[in-house]
Amino acid sequence: MLIIIGFSISKIWIDFRVYFNNYYNLKTIFNLAEKYYNEGNINKALENYRKIEEKASKIIKLHSSSSFVDDALYMLAVSYSRLGEYTKSEQKFRELFQFFPNSKIIKNAKLEYGIMLYNANRLDDALNYLSQVKDKKARAYLMKTYYKLENYERAKLLGDELLKSKEFERDNDFKIVLANVYIRTNDLEKAEVLVDQISKIQTVPDTIRNNLMALLSDAYLNNKNYDKAINSINKISYNDSTSLEFFVKLKTARIYIAKGDTAKAMDIFEYLSNFAFDSTKYLSYYYLGGIFESRGDFDKALDFYDKAYAGGMKLASERKEIILKLKSIEDESDLNKLYRLAEVFFLDLNKPDLALETLDKIIEQSRDDELTQKSLLFAVYICSKYLNNKDKALGYYSKIKQKWMLDIAKAWIE
């Protein structure tokens, strides 16, 4: 009898050791995977997450009544989530919630479930679920969810609050998303601070750093803060990357054009037209054509537009058509044809300024009172409705003689 009892105790002890060793190994591998994941070593993390399924499933199947099954389900659900196997992950999370509602790991499980929903791009579900979890990490993912949903103001409120917490001082992903939020809400001073911080973090990929600086530059450009726009774009370090160099120089030149400094822009475009070997070359030809067009040097403009069109720039053909029509203004003596040309500029080419320039020539030269009056009315419409120049519109209005035209023109001006 003693021998039988001794044998039973020995077997129980062996089973317990096997079971405990399985759990210990599972926990060790999971913790290692999480360590690699949090350090950003994704390949090593995934390698370990893939080992979880076999070990966790063994505990769940062979020891279903043990006190570690909830842990095993949690680790399995999280591992599936990290591996992008969201259907399997959701199934395990739901089993955990159903069978172990009072487990000590439920809070973490709810957080990870919300993160899984976010990563699976089930944003409305993520929003609903993360809103119920009282945790700073949950609020960070709420911020990211609002950002993806393009609710930038809500994302900003959460980001402002969380930025004060020390927990996020080294959270690069949080800072990257918040920098994007600040840019999109036009809070550019805060955006610049974060972008400068991110640009000094070696583990952040160059593509992310460069993209943030380009976005910040575009935002400053939209605000007509040209110096800040140039400063931001020139913080991009291209080292040996010639394509990135071309990108930075092209953006810089375009900012100079917006600023009105065509001389500096021209220097950069000429450099790119000589040394760039991608689409940047043909874009440079196009912009050079635009500079010469604005200066009235139509022959040079046509030459650059021809080069741009040869490289696939279809817009260059449109600009050529405009220039050829501009040249025709100088030579055209038939003022009725000029009126039709003004209509082409306005209706077909969306160039109200050129239409007005053509109408001015008609008004100055025409001895046909009907054509002159018609041109004056057309000029009032362009100035009041498209150029927003009420004073100029009134100048044309004062020369109109026919009452029905005066009534129409007055309504446009008012």
C-alpha cells in the first residue's frame, strides 16, 4: 500500500514539474518576445511570438483546470495580435473574457484587445473599447485612433494631456503621431519642437524623420512663413542620396517662387535641369518655363516647356498653348477675334488675369461701341467675381453707358 501511495505521489510530482516547466518556458519566451518588441527589434520579437502557440496550447489542453490557463490564453492572444493574426487573437481574447472574467490580467487583456482592434484597423470598435479602459497607454491609442479617423482636434486634446507624462518621454511612436497631429491642426510651434526631438533619435527611420520635416515645411509654406518653410526642408540630410537631394532642392526652389524670389529659384532649377536624372529634371524645365513666361520672355519659355513636355509633363503643353495665344495678342489686329481669345482665357484655360489683359487691349483700341461696352461688362465680371478687385471693377463700371448693362454690373459689384 505504501508503495502504491509513493508511486502516486511521485507521478503527481512529475506531472506538476512538467506542467510548471511548460508554463515557465512559455512565460520566459513571451517576456523575451515583449522585450524585443518594446525595443523595436521586431524580427527577433516575431521569432519568439511564433513559439508561443505550441507551448500555450499545450497548457490550455493538458491543464485546463490549472491556475495558469488565463495567463496562457492572454499570452497566446497577445502573440497572435503581434503577429497580425487578428481573427485568432480575437478568439483567444473572447475566451479569456468569457471564462476568466475575474482574472487579475483582465485589465491588461482589455487594453491589448483595444490595441489589437486598432492594429486591425477596426477603428470604430477600437474607439469604443479603448474609451472604456482607464489607462494612459489606452489613451495614447485613443489619440492614434482619432488621428487615423482624421479627428485631429480630439487627438490633439489627448496628446497635449499625455505629453506631460514621463511615461511617453521615450515613446517615439507616440511623438511621431502627435507631431503629425500638431501639423494638421496648424499648431506649428509645438510641431517643430517635437520634430526636432524626433530628428535626433537615431532609432527613428530616416524616411519618417524626412517626411515629418517635409510636412512641417509644407505647413509653414501654406501659412506663408517662407523662411521657416525653407529652414524645415533644409534640415533633411541627404548625404549620398542624390534623389533626396533633388527632392529637397526642388521643394526649396518652389518655396522661393511662392516667396517671389525667382532669382534664387532659377539658380536651383538650372542646377536640377543639368544634374537631375529623374522626373525632377523635367519639373525643373517646367518651372523655368514659368519663370520666363512671367517675365514675358515667351521664346525661352516655349523652349523650356518643349523640354518638359518631352519628359512627359502634359501641363507644359497647356502652358505652350497659353503662350502662343499671348503672342497672338501682340500681333492680332482683329478685335473681335481678341474678344473670343479673352473668352478662351477665361472659360477654357481658367486665366482671368490674361482675359482681363486682352479685354483692356480691346477697350483701349476699339472704335466699335458695342464691342467696347461688351468688353467693359466682361471686365467688371472678372474683377468682381474672380479677382476680388472692387476698385478696378468700379473703374470699368464708370465707363458703361447702357442702362441694362449698368444694372447687371452693379449687382455683380455689390
